[in-house]
Amino acid sequence: MHTHDVVNQVPDFVGHNLYTSNAAATEALERWGDPADASDLTALGALAGSVETQAWADDAHRDTPRLRTHDRTGARVDEVEYDRSYHDLMRVAVGHGLTAEPWTRPAGSGAHLRRALGFMTWSRAEAGHLCPVSMTYAAAPALSSSPDLAARWLPRLASRDYDPVLAPFSAKGSAIAGMGMTEKQGGSDVRANVTRATAIAGGPIAGGDTYQLTGHKWFFSAPMSDVFLVLATTDSGVTCFLVPRMLDDGTRNALRLQRLKDKLGNRSNASSEVEFEGAWAVRVGEEGRGIRTIIEMVSSTRLDCVLGSSATMREALSRAMHHARHRSAFGANLIEQPLMRNVLADLALEAEAAEVLGLRLAHAVDAGEVEFARLAVALGKFWVCKRAAPMVAESLECLGGAGYVEENGLARLYREAPLNSIWEGSGNVGALDVLRAMTREPASVAALDKELSQARGHDRRLDHAIDLVPGLVATAGTNVGQWQARRVVEHLAVTLQAALLTQHSPTAVSGAFIAGRLDSGGHGATFGTLNDIGAAEVTEILDRAWA
């Protein structure tokens, strides 16, 4: 017997161009980039929102990576098997130049901004596979300390051809990079690493001085990568090494995968524990200077943490708005109801502030603004990644019970949301890193002050927030500064976001953000508590968020 008709249900969130519908992204390209890149980004945006890509993302999380330590004869192979969908996602990411290509382009070409826009857009489709994509991008600046290695590996790391087959260097036209720093006894304190490196004359790897590594790594992400940057200890101290998966003679390097991590989210991407049993490696940079060498990689992956979290926030907002535009309750569509408009406008402000900051950081890389990037990337890594989890949670709640169901997309975003806040240094590590930059690198503080000063005179509340910065900087090197490190970083980050929105976004957006974030009493403890925002401004914010 027929019991009811299915009505008032929301259509699938597919068929949208995830680049052209994002005003903050398209405006950033117009402002800082090369207009010729628009066509490639538009094509990527259409693919990211397609039915086919959404199916790939679902399959990659449903059929997760599997570890195979031995073949049928009992020989060690130490391989991770992925669903085909994972390789489909990787092929698009690599094919659109989201790995190390920008480092091969001329300075000032806007290549890092183009790549950041592509990374944000494609991350909205599925975030897990972008972990190795990010590490491949970030390996390039670390390798620059060893020109012979850079000349050997960078063309492959920058290739647009994806080749997942394990093969020696001579047989590979492209390569994916991973990294290994964390050990079980040390965590973020990589100076406590116990993996040992012993110099060996000769060896089956070209490109520099060879060593053999013995030890372990507690987190070894993307273990099927072609090459890894790894920290190990010599008599001179912690040193950085390049460790290939396959040796030049075609044999497998001694990387013994122990198990895959059973993670909260990011489940399409394999993260492993590994033992090095005399694994061959080539030194990168000077002995004993490994942390300084690999920090170049960390800085770039931290930038991608900001971009990735921004993408997660934008996707969560878009899905919440899509639902609110199609679902009715109590006599009207949700998008028309005042309290829901408050929530969605508040979420839209948070998403745009995150995106504009992340894209400004990518432009800083293009422009060679090393001092500004040093401090601002650390600020963005702490704050934007912290804001992702509560924002995704609120977006999920906009769907009610439907948001808690896997097939509506928000549940996966919710599991993904905390990751970037943890990766490359969790909150305390990041906050203390900001303090170190403020005390040891005064040029970075001057660069931040220059950026903030460009927004002076537009709003008294922002001016007041900028006026507080020198006092916070003065406390950075004290015990009080450490105690209040999170408050300091939060103030600097929100003030920087407000300054960037004032310069680059419509007045409705910047004014509402300042009112909600810098005006005492202008915002409550949850999203949806904006105060003193006019109806016309709310409409402009929501229309912009649904471009």
C-alpha cells in the first residue's frame, strides 16, 4: 500500500562549480594572480563538484587502504593497496599541478597562488589524498639545501603525470614525496629522536653522501610514496635525509611497514608506523642541521593546513546553505528565517576570513615576503585550523538529524575537521612557535605591522585591535607570554583577518566580521549570535556566499 509521497527533501549537492561559485577565490586570482589560470581552475572546479568525483570520494572512504606486508611466497613487500578511486583523485590532483610545480615556475608568476586556489578547490571534493600532494609540494624547498638532489628529484616531484607504480628512479617520470619526523617517545619533540644514521661510502643511491638508517617512525604518512624526507641522528645531531622507496638498482629499500593507523578521519589516506632496518638514505643539507632543513618543508605543509581547513569550512558552509535553500519548516524555507540567516551569515564570515588569509599567505610565497610568511603562516595554522571543527559542527547542525547521516557529506567533513590543527604541530606547539618568531625574528613582526597598518583608518574597533599588538609582542619572551600564548595568537590572527577583509572584501563582510569578532558584546559564544548587523548586510553576505 502506498503510504506517502516524498516531499520537502533536499537534492544532492552536486553539479556546482566549486571554484567559480567562490567569490573569495575568484577575486584573489584577479587581485594577485595570472588571469590565464582561470580556465584551468574553472575546469577543476567543475570536476570537483561533479557526480563522478563525489562517487570517487565516497568509495575512497568506504574501501580504505589495506596493508600487505608479505607476498604469497613469504617475501616482504611492505605495500599498501588503495581503491581505484584514490588513484583517480590523485591523478586529477597531480594532473592539475597541485604538487611541486610552482617551485619550477618563475618568481612572481603567481604560480603558488594558482596552486593554492586549485588545492582549496579540489580539497573540497576529498581531503585525504591531498596529504601526499601537500608533502610533495613541500619537499621542494627542503631539497633546495642540496642542489644535486634538487636537480635530480624536483622535475619528477613537479610532474603532472601520476604514476603510482613502485619503480627505481630511472624508470619514473614522476614522483610523490612523504615525510617521517615523529617517533613514539618524542612526539613533537623531534630532538628526542633515536633513529640512527651511519655514513657508508658508496651505496645504491645517487645524489650525495649515503647513510644507512636504523630506527622507527610513529607516524609515516602516505607510505607508498616514491621518496621520503626523514629525520635521523648522527654524531653531529639531528639530520635530514632523503629515503627512496626503491633503490637505483631496482631493489626495495628496507622500510618495514608495521601497521596502518586506525584514524578518526582522513581515512582515504594511509598513515603507518615504520621500522628502518638499515634503510639507505642520502643526506639533505648539513649534518646536525636537520630541523632547520626540514622546517622549510614544515612551513609549506603548514600553509596547506590553512588552505585545507579553509576548504573544509567553505564546503561545510556550502552544504549548509544548500540545505537551507531547499528545506522548509514552519511555513518558510530555512534560508528565509531570521535565526538561520544569523547562523549562516556568521559561518560565511568565518569561511571568507579563513580563505582570504590562506590566499594572502600563498601570494606572500609568490612575492618572496619571507618575513611576513614566517609569522603569518604560523598564526594562520593555529587559528584557522582551530576554527574548522566548531564551524563544521555548526554547519552540520544546520541540517538537523540529516547532517549526522553519512550520505549527506557533513559527517566526513566533521571527522576531517580536527586533523590540520594537529598535523605539523598541535595548538600549543603552534602558539609557542608564534612567540619564538616574535622574539627571535623582529623583521617578521615588522612585516606583520606593515600589513596591519594598511587597514588603519577604516574602523575604530580594528584600529584599537591593531594598537594592542605592540604590547602583546612585548610579552612574547616572558613567562606571562607563554601562559597567555593562545590569547596572544588568537588576537593577532583575528586582527590580521579583519585587516585583510577590510582591504579585500566588501564592506558588508568586513564590517560584520569586525562587529562580531573585535567589538565587545558583538558576538556570543556560539555561531549565530551576530549583533547590530542590518538586514541588507546579511542579505549581501549570504548572496555572496552562494555565488
